[in-house]
Amino acid sequence: MFSRIWAQIAPALVITRREVKDQTRDWRIVLPIILLTLFFPALMNFTARRIVGFVEGYGASIIGERLIPFLLMVVGFFPISISLVIALESFVGEKERRSIEPLLSSPLTDGQLYLGKLLAAVIPPLFASYLGIGVYLIGVYRQVGWKPDPILITQILLLTSVQALVMVSGAVVISSQTTSVRAANLMASFIIIPVALLLQGESVVMFWGNYSVLWWVILGLLVIAGLLIRTGVAHFSREELLGQELDMLNLRWGWRVFVSEFRGGVGSIFDWYRQVIRMFSGKMRLPLILTTLALIVGAWIGSSQAKVFILPPGTLDWGEVNHNFLAGNEVIDFFTLDGVSLVWLHNLRAVLLASILGMFSFGVLGVIVMMLPLVLVGYFTASLAATGVSPGLFLGAFILPHGILEVPAIILAGSAILHHGATLAAPAHGQTVGESFLRSLANMLRVILGLVLPLLLGAAFLEVFVTPRVIAWLFGG
């Protein structure tokens, strides 16, 4: 088995060696990378020494201790971002220089050619990142005597590697689908901005000191990198790369494709709903199963955190429930139609956020957003169970009345988002990338507008008018 895999990879390594040689011959590529890679760690060493000395003067040495690992992560990320131009020019750059025809006429398969280019684009940024990390570690040890924990340095190296793989694989996808280097550089913002936002999230983890979360970040990035590589291989075609000369923006065509798919070619609203529901026994069946499993995992994660973040005693005083929710037979101000709209709009914002994040992450981040309510449910269920409250009683009072509609809405929304996000990784036969994206977007909106929004509206009514009465009845005493 290994010999068969190596037989497929070995031809790709020929392209990798050729590309890396060409890159190392060009001083305009090598010199900036080396200089910036060496200068930036030195700057971070200077920053670390100054800040550690400053905060120790005020007895806040823990800030300096948390800052050093954060700067280590930034040092690993910086060379990847400045070397991204190599990946962006991997295909379209050679096409503009008219040097790609001999390469495309080689006996290599499309997959081998794409893999060879991908590896050649990953190696220089990773080498620069590892070099920068090494320089930083040596400098910070000599200046402040800091040595990283072996697990932490392993996490930083893995995190740097998977971030490089995500950014480079995304850039290579862009390079193989655009027709000019200028367009590729403009499209690079769709890579840099999400990763920069991710870096901000990682900085919170670093300063919080809960480094175990980094393993989940690494796993998530690894999944996204795999999907990006799958997308690139699936949509790469040397014939299209040679034949396409200009990207044309045809809004009329795009609108017709979107509207046609959204309407579904049916004549009545009942047939339209029947068609939408049937999607969950067909092409959305697997996303439906995966989303359901993800929500179960989310509830389990939340319950496991109840032992880590313990609720203070007396957080919930059940004797005050009647006073808080009901005043005699009168419902307090929140429990009105205005309250319904408030709850409904809050849930709609969550669905919108999940939909947008799902487009940038093959649906992965969208499903994570959908998991968060179940994480909270699992956490509070386990926390209250530790205080003697029956989990069944808590779920029956606080969750079941409106959850009977809200949880199915979450599952349906997560399924549609996951299906749409994964569309690019699995090309539709006879359709371009743009057409496949538009049709999948139309199907996602069919589910959200036709099923999710009405279910969430019904859940909002139940949450405002029914759930508080059930809570007061069961816990009011």
C-alpha cells in the first residue's frame, strides 16, 4: 500500500524540487524572506525584554509570562503572511509569464501537478517560520531566561504548520482559478482577513493561559486545510487554466441561476415545501447526520466544563422564580410581542453569523456557532445536577417548551450551512465553480427562509409566553 501511495506522490515531488530550486535562485524572493525572518524575531525579543522588565516593576510578571508565548506564535505566523505571494503566483504567475505550457503538457496527472505546486509553495514559508521561531527562542532565552514547555512548543510548531497549510492551500486554489496575478492578490484578502481574526482569537487563548484549547484549534485548521486541498484538486483542470483568458462578471446570468434554483421549477408553495423537505432525505442527508452529531458533542463538551467552571452557590434562587417571571396572573413587560421579536431577531443574527462564517470555512465555523446553544445547555444541566436539581426537570422546564421547535431549527440551519460550505470541495458535474456555488446558496436560503425562520418564530413565541410559566410552575415553589 505504501509503495502505491509513493508511486503517486513521487512524480509530484519532481515539480516540487523544480519550483523550490527556481525560488531559491531568485534573490528577490530569498533575500526579503531571510531579512524579514531574522529582523522580526529580533524585534519581538526586544519587545519581550522591555515589556517583561516593565510589568515586573509593578508586580505583574504574569503578563510578561503570557506575552512571550503570544509573541512566539506571531513570529511563526509572520513569515507565512509575507511569503503568501509565492503561493498566489504558483499557477497564474506562470501563466502570465507564458512558462506554464511545458509544465501542463507533462505526463503528470492534474492531482500530481497540483500537489507538486502546493508542496513547493508550503516549504519556503514553513522554513522561514521555523527559522524565525528558532531565532526568537534563542534570543528570549539569552535575554530573559525563558524556556518553553515542550508541549507548548509542540503546539506552536503544529499551529504554525497547519496555518501555513491553510493559507498556502487557499492561495493555490485562488491562483489556479483566477486569470491574473492582480486578481489573485486582491482575492488574497479572503485568506488573510479570516486568519488574522483567528490569530486574535488565539491571542485570547494565549493570554488566558488555557493552552489545551490550542489542540482544538489545530484540529479545526487541519480539517479546513484538508477541505481546501480537496477543493483545489477537485476543481483544477489544465484545459480550463490554459483556455480561460478573462473572468467575466455576468450578474444577469448569476441572478437567473440563483432564482431558478430557489424556485425549484414548481408551480405551488406546497410543491416548493415538499421539494425542500425532500432535500434532507437526499443531498442534505449526510450534513443532517453530521450536524446532529455535532450538537450532541457540543452538549457533551458543555457538560464536561461544569467541573471546570463551577457555578457559585445560590446563583439561582428558585423561590424567586415566581417573582421574576410572573406577578400574580400578569406577565411582566418583557413577555409581550416585543419580547418575541427580540428573541426572534437574536436567533436570526446567530443564523446569519453562522451562514457567513460557514462560507469562509466550508461550513465548519457555521456548525460551531450552531453548537454553542447546546454547549450552554449541557453546561447548565450538569452544573445544576451537581447542586441536586434533576437534569430531566431542568430540561423539561427551561428547554423543552421552546426547544421542541428551536432545536430542529438549529439542526436544519446547521445542515444547510454545512452542505453549502462543503459544495466547493465536491464539484458538481457539468457546472462551473460559480454556478455550483450559486445553486448551493439558493438551496441554503430555501431551507433558512422556508423552514428555519418560521420554526424560530414559533420557538420565540413559546420561549416568551410558555417557557416562563412552565419554569414558574415547576420551580416557583
